Amino acid sequence: MGGATVDLAQAKQLHELVGAIGRLGALERLTLDRNELTTLSSVGDLLNLRVLSLANNKLTALPDDIYRLRQLKKLSVHGNRIR
């Protein structure tokens, strides 16, 4: 059976990820595609995260703590402003 999933794709009004998301320790899949995200925080505490999809937002960088996601197998960031 699959792990915990949060899908907020196309929420459109989502401009930032609130710190509370970091308390979802069992989360394995987080989808935030097609929003208006300009920054990303609190993902470094999602130690069980395997899939992080951030496609088509307005991100210019990934957070410094993303290296902590040792279980991460898939990261999708296309359609952003990351250089």
C-alpha cells in the first residue's frame, strides 16, 4: 500500500508553503504543480518524502535543507525559474 500523499496541484492561490507541512513526517509524496510558489521552506523535515513535484511554479531556487531528503527518488522542478 502507498504512503501518505498530499496533492495541492493547481491550487492557484498557493504562493508559499506553510511551515506546518514540515510536521507531516510520514508524508511520502507531495505534489505542488501549477501554483504560484516563489519560495519553498519546511521540506527538509519530510524525511520520508520519496516524490516531490514542484513543476510550473515561480521558484528561483531550492531550499538549502533539501539535501536532508535522503529517501527522495523523484524531484520535478521543470517550468520554474531555477538557474
